[in-house]
Amino acid sequence: MTVKEIAAQVEALAPLHHAEDFDNVGLLVGRPDMEVTGVLVTLDTLEAVVDEAIARGCNLILSFHPILFKGLKRLTGKTYVERVVARALENQIAIYSIHTALDNVPGGVNGALCQALGIQDPSILIPKKQGIKKLVTYVPKAHTPTLLDALFAAGAGSLGHYSQCSFRLEGEGSFLPSVAANPALGTPGTLQREPEDQLHLTFTADREASVLAALFRTHPYEEVAYEVTTLENDYNHLGMGMIGSLEAPLGPEAFLEHLKQVLGTPCIRHSALPETPVQRVAVLGGSGAFAIEAAKAAGADAFVTGDVKYHQFFQAEGKLLIADVGHYETEQFTKRLLCDYLSEKIPNFAISLSETKTNPVNYF
């Protein structure tokens, strides 16, 4: 398989279009047409991880965090980033990162964290904005079923647990083909009136290219009349963080002990302990302090994340327990998720889970 083919499998789980604008995702080092001898899955791409890939005969590193986040102006080996990139290039190893594209999908980073912590029936905490688009087009009535089938197959009309959703209005279209036109219906130079259906279908933003390709490929008209608009509706099946409930409430101290046991951390930074038990829990893997207000608004008893700053703990305001369990700790299940997913999608192919410890934070 090539890098591009394996990337397509990863992007079926977490389309790159779902990544945040500030992020740097996709193929960072290497060629998309390179044949892959093996895949090493890791959370971070460090020099030791590249060495592990060499030792295991893997020439593609699938990393959650991107090693290249800002532009490089030189490759002199002065920084760890430069050394990683140079060593990968020297050994013809490709590096691919998925990062916030996987943060934003329900079955990604936060879904794995919810599963580990026993959080049931989780839903998106902060729905992604402008994640839904709508197509409006006009088609001769006789061609409506064929066009709808093609659009459905391309992903239009699918939102959440529903598919093949559309709305249709009947009307009459009119057009005057010029003498240079080659109309599917009517005659050049003659005004044509045709019974048509106006079709409305919504789709997720990452499907736009495939939906439009299906429209142009299937529509009978030489010139297709259509509109694509971006909706302001929240897309509740995509976004940052998740919130759900524990099977049974826990006292604040017992809840923190539960976090320590599951996440394997010796200490937790947290806000003042509430007097009420914890049952409804919000999570956001990595640096998630920006979601504290969203967790409060959603009625969370506790919010589990990493990288909370001093003044951000004040935002608890006695309304929820903020638990900073660490950046790595909240994302540690991600590489297993990716490894298991790829192993299922590409059986009998060398997919390896990195054994290199990449957490830069140590505890004394």
C-alpha cells in the first residue's frame, strides 16, 4: 500500500476538513506515492520514535501531534524538530499527523477518554461551527430519482443517524438555449419550459467536493443550476470535547481517585472540591481550558482536561470541579485507538504501536 492509500483510511475516520484552522495536519514529511513497509503509530514523533520506526522496518509514522506546527526556515539539527525531520528524510520515513481532525469526531480522542473513564451516552460538548452545508438544485422530474441516488451515495442527505434526507418542491423551469448550446432538452433558439423538481439536501462540509462531483456527473443539463450555502446551525455530531454521565455518582475525592487509577497519574491539579457528588462529567483531551464555560453551561459536575492555567481555575466558581490531569494523560488512549482502527481496516498489514514513552512531563 502507498502512503496515500493508508492516509485515506485514516481520513475516513477523521477527515482533515474537520481539523481546526490553526492546525497542521496530513502528510508532513515524505511522498504520498511511497510504498509503505509498515506503520508505527505514536502520540508524538520524537527522535527515539524515528529510531524505533527504523528498527521495526516501518517507513510511515502515524502521529497524533504534528511535529511540524510552524514553518521551518532551516534544517541544521539545532532543535529536536529539525533533527526529527532530517532523520526521517535521511531514512525515507514519512510522517503523517491527524491531531484536531481526530479531536473533533465523536469516535476520536474524547470518545476514547470517555470510554476509559466509564462515561456513558456521551455527546459533543462544543459543536463545530459552520459544519453543515446545503445544496439546492433544479432537475427535470424524470431525472430526480437518479440524481438523488447519486447525491445520497456521495454523502448528501446524511446527518447523524439519518441518511437519504431530502426535500422536494415541484415547479416549472424555463430556459432559452443559444444557437451554440447543446441542450439535453429543448431546441437551440427556442424557449423551453420544463416540469422540474427543486431539491434541498444538507451535507457535512467535508463532503462538498464529492457531492458536487456527483451533481455534475449525473445531472442531465449542460449547465447545472445550483446553490451551496453554509448554514449557521450547530452540527451536534462534530466538535470539541464530550459530556456524559457516570453510571453512579461519586464523591469528589473518590472521583479524583478514579481519575488517578484510570489515567495512571500520581497527582491531579484541581479546583476546590464541591460539596455535591460528581456524576455528569465533561472531558476535553489536551489543552482544553477554553471549554470550562461550556462545561458549566452544559451542567457538568466535573471537567477533565489538561494544561489549565492558574487563573483559569477561578472559573470553576464553585459550580464544577476542574481536574487538570495532564495533557498526555488525557490523550494517551489515542494511539491505541488509531492502531486498532487501522489494524481492522487493513488486516494482515504491519501496523505497530510505538513503545516509546513520549510524555515530556515527569513527576517527582
